[in-house]
Amino acid sequence: QVTDADKNRTLQYHVGDTFEVVLHEQSGFTPWQNLQPMDRNVLQPMVDTRATAVLGVTLAKFRAAAAGTTDLTATASVACSPGAACPALARLWKVTIVVSS
């Protein structure tokens, strides 16, 4: 399982491996969104119909599909009250995934 604590790490998998990502909303920010690999040939998103996230938790599942390296990223923006001025700040979560055959 890949979590918030893995931010900026490089993780190793083999072709055919699957893993889940669990990210928790950070105080003052929106939930993590746009959780996706830069190269979908290397890392493919999977649908897990059994996965149910609680409020503030972002879940995703991936399969290592081919040998190569790709970044897996997610973003979150500042959580602002409706109608309030909001700074255009964002957070980036990233891990590098290395898949070998």
C-alpha cells in the first residue's frame, strides 16, 4: 500500500504487480484529486468496486503493466469558504514508480 508517507519516494514493482494508494486530506486543503500516472503504458489504473473511501480519503488501485519508469501524482488546492477570496495555492503529491520485468 502506498500512502501519504511515500511522497517523493521511488518505489519498485514488477510487471503484473498491483497496489493501492491511500491519501488523506491535509488540513486546510481539498481532498487529493487527479491521482494518475504520467505514463499509462507503464502503470494502469484499475477499478476496485469493493473499495469505499471515508470522507477525506482518496483511494486508487494500479497495475504495473510494462517495464519502465513513471511518476504517479495527485494535487490538492486550498479549501476556501464559498464566496471568500482564495489564494491560488496547490499541493503536489508524487512518487516515482519503477517497473521491472
